[in-house]
Amino acid sequence: MNRTPVSSPPGVFKGIALFTPGGDLIYCIDPHKQNRWHLQLCMALQEQLGLPELPHFLVPCYTATVDRWWDVRTQAIQTAAEACPHVIRYAGLLNAAFGLQGIQWTPTPCREDLCDPELLNSHRQQFPQLWNHHNLIARFKDLSTSSTYTAGKRLNQGDHISQMADNDNTVASTATQATQQGFVLRLFVSGRSTSTEPTLRKLHHALETSLEGPYSLKVIDVYRNPEQAEMDQITATPTLLKVWPPPSKRIVGNLDNMEQLLSILTHNHG
């Protein structure tokens, strides 16, 4: 006997929102509650604003989540809505984005080691776009493609979200421009230890003196950024990953032989 899958009751969903320090917003609505969205929202924000790296540091400090489920006991939909202290002031905007009415958002505690103002401000030089206001609200609609968004003007508190215009071509163009500026490298480490610092100094010196053209090097702690490590399929540390220009390359393990390392990075380049 064939069984028809039971769909979720109307109005049941999980919603996740990611803000920037400047007040822009990327969000999603998942009626199936099956997907891990934080990474996807970081990717969407990177493409929308042309960021050089995924802004993972925003996730612990600038997110809001809403969960609506069917309570069998009360035979009614229940709602739990939580927002980080940095974004709780956008409660009206969040209600409009998720189609909620009269919902009180509960502040969630931020980790002091990740949301310290000085630490957040240290990212400002690399990600100046995040501190500017672009009148951006974008809904990420489909996990199967990284360019399925709808974007619209900034909403005021209490406004309703109206029809939004497709912005795919602009997104693709911005992302392409951002990745054509030189070498993009990521160094994955397991915590910052005394052995990491000499490697970093040698690596910086080699890149400064031997690479033709500009480069960016991002040091990523796999303990603090497991989603980035998972996305880049990092299975051991240290790993140096060349993201751009293609073809991508990775060097795993001993990074002491800088001549060999540079040869691997630059082979087939140009």
C-alpha cells in the first residue's frame, strides 16, 4: 500500500536570519526543518556584498531564529523566537520577514570571547561592506543553488514584505569581481599554538617575496569554524588551501618547505 507523505501543518517552519553590523539582512524560511542554514546564509551574504571570505564571525553575534511547531497537546501552533542582543532591536523587521504578528523575541546570550566589540571591530578592515548599510533584505529560497535569492528595500519596523525583485545577475557579477583580485588562500589550523606562529611568519615572508600579484591569507581555526572546515573538506591540519585562481590546490601537513609550497601554489597559474 502506498503511503502519502504527511506534510507539515500550514504555518509550521524554522526561520533563520543573519544580520550585518550595518543592518543588512539575509534570511531563510524552511518548512521542512531539515537544513543547516547558517553556512548557506554566510555564502549568500558573501555573494550579495562581494566579500573576500565567508563572514563566519557574524553567526554567534548577529543571528536570530524562530521555530514554529504544532503542539499536539494544545492543538495549536507554538512559536519560539530568539535573537542575539545585537539584533534584538530588529524585532519588528523579523516579524515582517517571517510573517509573524505580535511575537516577542527573547534575547539569547552571546559568547563573550566571540562577540567582544573589539574582536568584532578587528574584522572591519577586511569586511568594510558589512559595516555599511546597503538597504538590503534578501531571502535565501533554495538550498540547491547559491544564486536563488529575492532582494528588496529596507523595511521599517512593522512594515510588510512586498514583492521583491530578482537580483541573480548582480550577485554573480559582484562575486566574479571579488575573486579576480589575486591569490585567495586559507590556512586551516587546530588552535593557535606556539608552533603555528613561526609557520605563519615564514609563510607570509614567502608570499610577500615570491608571489606575483596580490594575495589574501585567512587563518581559520577548525575548532572555532567547523562549518568552514566541513565545506572545504578539511580532514587534517595544518592545511593550506588555494581557493583562487583555479585550479584549487591544497597542501596538507608539513609547510616548512616554502620553495616546494610556492611551486605547488603557482603551478598551472597564469
